[in-house]
Amino acid sequence: GGNSASGNSSQSTGNTNNEAGAKDGKQVVTFWHSMGGAGQETLNSIVEDFNNSQDKIQVNAEYQGTYDESLTKFNAVAGTDSAPTMIQTFEIGTMSMINSGNIIPIQEFVDKDGYDMSGLEGNITNYYSLDGKFYSMPFNSSTPVMYYNKDAFKKAGLDPEKAPETFEEVEEASKAIVKSNPNMKGFALQAYGWLWEQLLANQGALLLNNDNGRTDTPTKIGWTEKEGKSIFEWVKRMVDDGTFANYGTNGDNMVAGFLAGDVAMFLQSSASARDVIDNAPFEVGIAFLPYPEDQERQGVVIGGASLWMIDGKPKEESKAAWEFMKYLQTPEVQAKWHVGTGYFAVNPAAYEEEVVKEAWAEKPQLQVTVQQLQSTKSSYATQGALMDMLPQGRKIMETALETVYNGGEVDQAYKTAVQQFNDAIEQANKARKK
Ligand SMILES: O=P(O)(O)OC[C@H](O)CO
């Protein structure tokens, strides 16, 4: 996916024609995205299919770096002629996009067109529908899963068909791995705020108060000390055991380490499923996210990104982008997207398509990601948090995690992070009131 830490450095942008307006009688749509690797290949192929399917609209898909990088570029050109027609923005950018005044809510197109959004996956609607209104078009939805090396499990005397389910089971399995192969670590957790948020939600914990910002503007953090610390303490135990692989914030290095047999388990977006399964010289298992054994598994929050219509473009151009957005929702396109990447089909009718059935038979791991989403218990915790300071909150948790990876004490790192997180919430509220 397009996350800040594991973003892929691919520079291929497909068609780089960036001129707005009509071209050869065609309406040109400029689409900024953050898909690297298999995501980029699959997206380019879908865009090509769309362009070939009709002769009125030409979509130019342009890779703009990670979600963070793309948003920074966008903020620099918003309101000018260089702004794209539409942009893919990560889920935690939702509130800042809405507050920016730079977008046209998708709901306006839905209403004008009488377009039916009821076919969307319920968890995805839960995340993106605010007071019954869609501001952006759901497109690439993911959640993290646990990837593991089945061959290494066998070698360590572990059952490759039964992945560890709890934090404690992950620790036990990690010890067995290191014992059977001193050159391999047991487990890696990229210092990535998104993963920390998901491990929190899986315990039923809120990230922000006021029901994760779903019923009112948050005023402070929503998790308890026990919930928040459990993740740090778990990692700390593995650091102390010598079973933890420290890749810091670098997701690319972590995946490379897994593929090279340096570590047996890691957490990462389902978006990486095809890249990981296809590139591993061993059998890859995919499993649900772990949780502390004294809690019950609650499930995951929708991650990934959605598509935003940029305000201030000629009407015909926005209308053309809307046609493309609708095309992306069709079962055929969503089926191709799911099997080519590991992202969900936002339109679950896609799972009935032949290409999905074949892919699931051949790579059953792909289906585990969908099962984890569909077995998620609906609550404010798993609906996910909304606030404009969330990207900043992620950075705070990443710094705290890295401190612990590098030998720091949990109590101090945790306390500092909570303080900074609450400060960020307060500052964001003040800034908006100005
Ligand atoms: O890498 P992705 O696209 O699965 O997205 C992960 C996070 O939700 C981004 O905020």
C-alpha cells in the first residue's frame, strides 16, 4: 500500500500526460495515486481497460509517492490549475480532506446520479459514511494481517496450519523458531502507527474518546493504560528474549527480511498479500492479527485509501472522473483488484466472480484477509477513529515503538507518547477554532 514507511519507491507513472481539459476530443482525467508494486501494475491495467472500454474519457494515472507525500504535493497545488481531478488519500486523511474545502463530497454525485451505494461491504460503509453521507469513494480497502513462513514453522516443530493467535502464542512460537534456527528471528513489528492502532482495536479499545470521534469531536485519547501498554510490553518481552527483529519504521526492509528467511512472522497490510505470496521462495501463511490472551479478539478497522473529487475543476472533467469512479466499483473490476493485490473488494459481489474463486482455490491465503474483516465485531472501536490529527498521532506512536525496540523502557516511552498524543488532540482542536 501507500503507507509512509513501507511505501515503495517505484517511479513508473504510466501515462504522464498532465494536461487538463479535452484532448483529441477526449475528456482528460488526472488521477493521483500512491500504489506501488503489484498495486501499481494492477491499477495501471484497470485504467487501461477503462480507457479502452469507451472513447470519451482518458484517465491518466500518476504515481505521486506514498500517501503522505502525495497529500503534501496536493496541498501545495490545491486551488491551482495543477491540481488533479481526483486523488487517492489514506483513511486517516478523511477529516483533513473534508475540512480543507478542496473537495466535492461524493454524495453530491451519488444523489445527482441516483447511484446505489448499498452494495458496499458493511465495514467499509461504516468507516466512510459520516451521518449517512459519503465524502469520498471507497476504493482500496485493507486491514493488516499476520504473514508467516510455513516452512520455518515446520522446521521448528510448529504446526504450519495453525498460526499463533495471541500475543503470548506469538512469543512461544518465536522462541521455537530461534531455537531451531539461530539465524532467524521470530517476529517483526514495523514501527508503524497503523499497526499499533489495529492491535488496539483488536482488543476493543478506542483510539480517541467520544466513541473514536464518531459521536463528537475527540478531546483526548480513548484507550486505557492496560490496553495501550499491552502492545509495548509484548514487544519489549520479545526484544529482551532476543526473538524480535528490529526493522524500525522500514517496511520494505522488513518484507525483504521475511523473504530472505531472516524473520518468521510479521504484520503488514493485506495490500501486500500478492507481493509477498508471489515472491517468497517458501510457503507463506496468512493469519488474523494477534491479541493479548486475557482479551477477546474484536477484529480490525478498515484501512487503505479512498478517492476524492477535487473542487474547482471544470464540471465536465469532474463528471468524467465520476464515471471512472463508478467503473472502479463494478464486480469485475473489484475482482481483478482483489486478486491482483490483496486489497478487499469494496463491492463484495466481486467475490462471486470466477477469477476470485480460482484465485482463492490456488492461493487460499487471500481469503483469510476477507474472513478477518467479515468476522470483525461491529463497535466504535472497530469502526475506526476520525480526526484531523491522526497522521501526527501515528508518528508519535512510531517514535515510542522505536524507543522500545532500541532498548528504552516501556513506562517512559508510553507516558511520553500519551502526553504527546493528548497534546496533539488539544492543538488540533484549538487550530480549528481559530
Ligand atoms: O498500505 P495500505 O493501502 O493498506 O494502507 C494502510 C493504512 O491504512 C494507510 O493509512
